[in-house]
Amino acid sequence: MPSILITGANRGIGLELATQYSAQGWRVHATCREPMFADALKAVTGDVKLHRLDIEMPIQIHELAKGLAGEPIDLLINNAGITANTKTSLGDMDYALWEHMLRVNVMGPMRVAEAFLPNVAASQRRIMLFLSSRAGSISDNLSGGRYLYRSSKAALNMVVKSLAIDLIPKRIICTAVHPGWARTDMGTAAAPIAVEASVSALRQLVDRLEPHHNGRFLNYDGQELRW
Ligand SMILES: NC(=O)c1ccc[n+]([C@@H]2O[C@H](COP(=O)([O-])OP(=O)(O)OC[C@H]3O[C@@H](n4cnc5c(N)ncnc54)[C@H](OP(=O)(O)O)[C@@H]3O)[C@@H](O)[C@H]2O)c1
């Protein structure tokens, strides 16, 4: 069966990805910062391997990559991410938080992609999916504000585009996806889309991915988004 590695798999979209892919019979490498407290993830049945991974910690990324050396990973999902609702507007900016967000939302996914590149390259499907956001679309920004999150996801989009080009020789498909506004801790209870529906649509999208999707920015329903 194919295998998947997910970052931030203890809650939200990451947990639902682990649940649904495991139910489909995939081998799931589910990573999270605190496995000891990941009760919901531990309750997921199937071929689920739990690993400690804080994507802000290069040493943890390299240790895990060493541990999984030689194991093909068909689908690498860079899901872990953070946002902030305060101290992100003009005149009231938390620059330390901004640096932290860039480390988690931009440098973390890049480091994970670099570290597990040999695993993905050795697999059948060869897909890297990056959870981006429409909030990171420059064309779509009609309301301003949200400097920290918007800039981090815009930077992530650029990382995905360069990776997509650099990895053409390895025939790896790199795609940035917007999961929809989904009901998670980040999305809040006000979000219109159930996390199950978002992830189910993301899985269908993954099944449809072809080489021409490499380096694209896609909505969870497969629709192309403007950068
Ligand atoms: N939900 C939405 O409506 C929405 C919309 C657009 C984009 N997205 C994107 O989709 C992704 C998942 O969002 P979500 O809604 O599931 O968010 P969430 O419910 O807040 O979950 C975020 C996950 O990321 C993990 N995480 C945070 N910092 C980490 C770090 N340094 N290392 C490893 N894991 C870390 C969290 O782990 P802890 O439990 O340890 O904090 C948690 O598992 C994010 O990249 C987000 O930006 C979400």
C-alpha cells in the first residue's frame, strides 16, 4: 500500500488526513510535537506510526529523516502551520511572532521537503502537498491586514513554485493547496466547511494530480487559484 507522512497530525486537518488515509489502508507516518498528549491521533486505527516532530526544530527533522531512510513516501503533506488573530495589524505588530510564523509556515515546510526528498523520490506516486491558504494570494487580497499570516503563506507559495521547478527531473509533483475555510481550531467553529469534507475533497484532488498540476496553486475542489 502507499504511504503518507503528515506534519501536525494531532488535530485539525492533519488528524483528519491521518484518519482518512489510514481508513483507506495507507501506511501513515503521523507526526506531531507532543506524541504523549496526542490522544485523538493514538485512537486512529490502522497502519499508523506516530513520530515526534516539531518543524521548527531542524534536529528533529533530521533525526526522523534518518530513522525513515530508505522508506518510500508516496505523499508528503506539509500541513502544520500557525496563524495569529492579534498583534498582526498596522500599528500593532508583533515582530517576534512574525519571525516565529515564518519559521513554522515557510522554513519548516522547506526543511521537511528537503529532508524527505529521497523518500518521496523513491516512491511510486511522488507527491508533495503544501497546505497554503487563499490568504496568501496577492491577487486575492482585497481586504488588507493579516500581515503575518498572509506574508508567510505567500512566501510558502513561492517556495512551492521553486521546488516544483527544481524537482522536475525527479518527477515529483509539488502543489500548494487551500483546504477551504474548514472547522478546526484555526478555522474556528464559524467556518462553513466540515474538516471531514475538506479532507475528503483534498484526497480526491490528490487522486487526480498529474504532472501538469506541478507548481500550481489549487483550491481543495481542484479549481485553480491566482497567486
Ligand atoms: N482551517 C482552515 O480554515 C484553514 C484555511 C486555510 C489554510 N489552512 C492551513 O491548513 C493547515 C492546517 O490547519 P488547521 O486548520 O488544521 O490548523 P490547527 O487546527 O490550528 O492545527 C495546526 C496543526 O499544526 C501543528 N503545529 C503548529 N506548529 C507546529 C510546529 N512548530 N511543528 C509541528 N506542528 C506544528 C499543531 O500542533 P500543536 O497541537 O502541537 O500546536 C496542529 O497539529 C495550516 O497550514 C493552515 O494554515 C487552514
